Amino acid sequence: MGFAAGLVLLVILFAYTFWPEKVTVTQRVNSRLDFLLERRDMVYSNLRDLNFEHKAGKYPAEDFAAQRDMLEAEAAAIVSEIDVLERV
């Protein structure tokens, strides 16, 4: 009898947990602008981290300059695309 009660309870809990909801929650669809803003923040964060690690002595000057130039070029491209999208 205890096994049957446990099995029924298991089925009820399984159904409660995984039964599809009738009201679906709609998520906001990220636009290209949202993606670019998030990417810009990430690139700026990477630039801050790179600068900190260079000051801490983890990067030689040549590597630091190359990484910084690459990240700054990426940031400039992202910011210019954000400006274009915000004008529209």
C-alpha cells in the first residue's frame, strides 16, 4: 500500500513539475541594438581588464598595444553601428 501511495505521489509531482502551462510567458526579443549595447559594454570591460593587467605587469608592452588596438577598433565599429541604428 505504501509503494502504491508513493508511486501516485511521484506521478502527481512529476505532472505538476513538467505539465505545460496554459499561459505562456513571452520574453522580450532582443533587437540588434540590444545586442550591440551589450557587446559594447563587454568590450569596454575587456579594455579595463586589459589596462589593469598591463599595469600589474602581466602583459608586455607589445602584446598590450596589439590587444588594445584590436579592442579599440572593435569598440569603434560597435559604437558607429549603434549610432546608425539609433538615428533610424
